[in-house]
Amino acid sequence: MPPDTSATPDTSAPAASPSTTGYRALLRNSEFTGLYVSFTLTVAAGTLSGFALGTLVNRETRSPFLTAVSMYGATFAMVLGALTLMSVADGARPRRTVVALQCLSLTGVAAQAVPGLPLAARFVLLLLLGFFQSLGTGTRMGLLVEVVPTAGYALARSLMNITSGGMAITGYAVGALLLRYLSPRDVFVVAAALTGLGVVVLAVTIRERSIRLTRRPGLRQTWRTNTELFSHSGQRALLLNLWVPNGLIVGCEALFISYDPDHAGILLAAGSAGMLLGDLTVGRLLTAEQRRRSAFALRLLLAAPYLLFAFHPPLPVVAAAVFLASAGFAATLPLQEVLLALTPEPVRGQVQGVESAGRMTWQGIGAAIAGGTAQYLAPGTAITAVAVISLAVTLVSRPFVARAHAGGVVASARA
């Protein structure tokens, strides 16, 4: 077990200079590598289990709504964690907390493999996993801020996003292959094994750190910080753009199985590949100022290609559109940078947890909106309608996000 260093200053993070913020430099930091590897395994496990559950529900119900919600249903409960106990991300021992929450995730994934489990019980498990996942994400992101220098934060998030895209590509491809020969229950077993390995990696690589908050975490402290967060107009605008356009487009993706059951894996993999390319380009090749300037265009790119679904083009055209659109998810990087600059250091873990929980919750809301629409319209028509709403939100909120960007630049200059 790594030693408890909470009583001593943390000197593990490299100095914030250009030479120490490349991908190789980040991976030379053993604690970041531990966070990164465990995150990779968690994403792979989540992709496999989500695809297996979506396939199982589609086979049993043939309902676009239930299929979409089953793939992203855990995100509905994430907002409960953000509104109740998210202060745990800054007010408890982070290593102990993240390992314990990862163990709970392992239990939930393993339970999905129980033979004959009713669908109602599977959805209850999804909600429980979502609640604890929100707390785990906040704690993990709070650790990330301490492990890497501020100048390397965007690069670290970029690498994790790239890996998320890469693991999703692999997960959907492997999941589609496994489900040709194995049952969804067997795929859940594989996902549980990956989750367990992630627990081990966290336990052996991460050192304990001090508690950032001086006040006891809990419901009152969570609400106090959340109230301060949402009272800031710039942060509200950033959160709106981090949550709503993303969530609606994820809702489009949640209809792929209903739109084309035989080729849904190809479309999901294309989306993951586009996300990977976008994060690699924006996070690694662009400067902070170039990232800020590109955010609006990337938000438009995120939704515009989905308008092609109204014309039911052939599979190669659809896959290319999904690939191109998913590069727009990289707009989260500059928005997250600005949000970090506007956030006081003692509550960064909670604020990042709220941002992540809200973004994931909106993925569930987007899936429900898209799935509900597809109950009455054809899946392709529903995808187009949801994409139009995403575009409208981006256009209407643009002036507010621009003001938040200006505030973030001022905050970064003062830091």
C-alpha cells in the first residue's frame, strides 16, 4: 500500500513548464499513469457492459426507448450524487474514497451477470452505479488536479478523452464480436474482470493526500458549494454548453441500435474514432487560445452532420457523418479549462464532479428524449430532430459562453 503522505507537502507533480507537459512526461508520473490505466480499464468495462445491456434489452423488448435508456440509464442517478454528497470529492481521503467507490462499481457490474436477473433489477443497478460513479468521478478528477501541474491539465484530460474514445472503439468492436459467440451475461463477466483490475491498479499506484476542505463534507456543504457555482453566470453558461449539446448528441448515438441493429457497432465505433481524433487534435496540437477560439465551431460540428439522417443515406455516408460529428466533442476541453480557471482551488474536485455528473446525466436525458421521440417517429427522423435542438442550444447560448471565456482569461492571468 502506498504510504500516507497527507501530512507532508505534495511534490510529486512536475513543474509547470512546457517541457513537462507532453504525453510522455505525463506518463512518467507514476500516479498519473495509475489514474490513467484505471480510467482506461473502467471505460473499457463500461463500454462492454453498456453494449451488452443495450443488446439484451433490445432483444427482449424491441423498444427504442428502453434500449436507449439501458445504454445510458446510469447517468440519470449521477445528478443525485452531484446534488447530495459531491463534497466528498474534496472533503474525504481521496485515495481511500476512489478505491471504495471503484469496489462498489465492481459489485454492480458483477451483479449484472447473475442469471435470470429481471430487467427491473438491472435498471435499479444502473441507477445505483450512476449515483456512486458521480462521486468517484469527482474524486478522481480532484486527484488529477493534484497529480499534474495546472499547465498540463488540458493535456491530461485530452489524453484521457483520447483513451476513452480508443477504448470505446475497441469495446464496441470487441463487444460486437463477443456477442456473436457469447451471451450478454458472459460479456458482463468480462466487464467485471476489467473493473476489478482497475481497482487493483488504483490501490497500488495512488498515494493518499490531504483533505482539501476544512469543513465536514455532507449535504449542507455540497449544497453550499453548488449554490455558489450556479450563482455565477459564466459558470452556468459553461455548464449548459458542457451538458446539453453533448447529451443530445449522445441521445442520437443511443438510437444506433434501433436505427440499424446489424451495423450499430460500426456506427458507435465511428463515433468513438471521431472523438479520439478531435481530442488528439484539440488537446495536443492547439494552444489554449486556439482551443478557446475553436469551441463554438466544434459545438456546431458536433450536431450538424446528424442532419443527414433525415435523408437515410447509405452506411458509408452515415458512418462518415458520425465520425465527423464526434470530433466536435473536443469542445469540452476548452470549456473545461475555463471552468477550472474560474473555480477556487478548495472545491475543484466537487465542481469537476458536478460538471462530469451533469454531463453524464444529460447523456441519459438525451437518450430518453431521443428514445421517446423514436417511439413515435422513425429513428432517423428522431436523430435529426434531436440534432436540430442541439444546434439551437449552441447558437442561443453563444454570447454567454463568450463572456465566460473572457472571465476565464482574466482568472488565468491572475493565477
